[in-house]
Amino acid sequence: MAMLLAQMELSGFHIDRTLLSGKIKAELTQLKAMGKTLNEKFPGLNIFSNAQMKELLFKKMGFYPAKKTQTGGICCDQTVLEEINKLYPQAGIGTIVDFRKRYHKVKTEMVPMLKGSEKTGYIHTNYNLGAVVTGRLSSSDPNLQNITRNSPVREAMTSRFPNGRLVQFDYKGHEFVVWATVANVKKALELLKAGNDVHQFLVDELAKGGVHINRQKAKGGNFSLIYGVGVSKLSKILNVGRKTAEQIHKAWHYLYPEAVRFHEKIRNQVNEKGYVENIFGHRRHLTLTGVHEEKQAYNFPIQSVAVELCYRGMLNVHSQILMHPNLKKEMIIVGQVHDSMVIDMTPLAMTHIPKVEISMTQEVNTLTSHEFYLAVEHKISPHF
């Protein structure tokens, strides 16, 4: 895996510098206009000064400082501002929230990408294989994992090939699939084997009991409850009332009773042995001293296996397809973000997309003693 990551780093992501430069100029022009509006509404306010923002929000406007910093002080970060703006839009701080968010993107995403690609026209990130305890890949200088979905930077990350495309291959419901397999959840495995939509299934089952949510909320529920979240946390994640969260929580555990036994097994293992172990024999040593450590214990057997399967899928694609003499110069793996892989492809290479999907699914199962009902979807785009 280290060799493949080294090749990915050397290959880099192609940057359309003309496009990115134009977007930076346009964004700065808009920020300048927003700054003028802010100065008229809040004369003399430095919106990046925590002291001044605390003065505005908690003294002048009278909001309650609900969040604390690690040292016990009053927190006034972006999440606090967004929460206040969401609950009290009449307070009129929406422009401050928007300005700070957009300025942050320019400063931490757009400008570094332009400067970093100055010499070669490519961005060469550093992939860190052992930086995350679950084994999940991270990257730095720049951090490709943190580029937001709607970031203008994505539009400037394009194919290096004439008429080429970036194809993103993503495991569908990957962590849910892993959880259902390692916890041996019968109903979930039955649904996955039949190719059914597990999120829509939850929507339909809840509707039978008079609870009506959309598929997006059902998806959020599924991916939260496999990690043992409680009713209060679920209510906040799904933005539903406590009663609705209680109904979802109860119905979900009725559908998947193995979840409780799975979490109990993990707690017992940690308490008895001092570590949690996944199906591949990888361990994480920890002590259950609180909710945070319990969450880490629940996460590890799922996320570490999901990561392992992703890596095996990438290695399969690389060795079986990308190293083929006729395809070596036609397609290059340029990125890996969580459960997905990004390949830069020529028009000819795109005819091999089905082979890539098979290599990521069916053939991965030959490498384990478990059968994972893996499914891959792909998205073809001129940019990342």
C-alpha cells in the first residue's frame, strides 16, 4: 500500500490554475463588498476577534454562552455562530457567518492550491497511512480530505488527459455493510444480499408505526445507530423532536436486535482484555473511562475493517487493471477520500469502469473469510 500511495503522491492532482485564479479574484471581490456591508452594520467590529465577537453576542445581544473551550472559557467559534444564526436568524449575524466561512475557504483551500501548483501545475499531497487509529488514510499539505463538497477548489481539480474525466468510485453504505457483516445482523444481511435500499427500508418500517421521516434522515439514523448513539444525540443529528427520536431508536433496535449484543461484546472485550479487536486481528488498546472511549471502542471494529477493504480494493484495481500494459498511460489513481477512490481516466480507460467495480467488490471478498455484500457506484465528472 505504501508503494501505491507514493505513486499517487508523485502523480498528483492536476490543477486548472487559470480557472482557480479567476475564482479567487471573484471571491475576493464579493468578500470586499460583504466587508463594506458588515462595516456599515457593525462599525469597528473585527469579526475574527474572539474577544469582540463575545462582546457582541453575549453582552450586547444577550445570547447565553452554551459552549466552553477546552480550558473552560467561553467558546465563540464558527459552530457557535452558525448555531445562533440558525436558531435566531433575526439577530442578523448571517453575513458574519457567511463572510467568515467564505474567507476561510479562500485562505485555507483556494490560495494554498494555487501556490502549491505554481511549479508543476499539480498538487502533490502527503498521504499519511498510520496517522489515524482506525487506519483511515489522511493527507496533509494540502489536506484533500477536508475540501468541502461545494468548494470552488474542486472545479479547478481536473483531468490531466485531453477530454479526460475524474471518476470517483464509492462503496455504497460501506460502514453499514461492514457493521451488518461483523455483527452478523440477520435482517440487514438479508436486505443487502437482495440489493434492497436499507435506508428506504427504515423509512417504510417507521411509517407503519406512524413515524414519518425522509430517506436522508433514515440514512443519518442508520449510520449513527450502528455506533450506539443514544436518543438525545440522535434527536440532534436528525434534527427531530425527542419523542420522534425515541420512536426511531426503539424501532431500529427492534429491526436489528443484534446491535445491542454487538456493543455489549465490545465492552466486555475491552473490560476483560484492555483492547478491542477487529475481524482481521488488528487491535486498539483503550480503557472505557467514559462516553468518548466507549464511542471509540464501537467505531474501531467497523471503521478499521471498512478501511482495510478499501485498501484491498485499491490494490486490486492497481495490480489487475492499472498495471495492464495497454492501460498504464490511460488511467491513474490520484486520490482516496474515506470510502472512495478517484481515478483520472482517458476516454479509452472509461470503457473499463465495470472492471474496476468488479475488482473493488467481488474480488475483495476472495481475500477474507467473510462475505461482504459490497456495492460500488461511480460518478464521472470533469472535476473532483
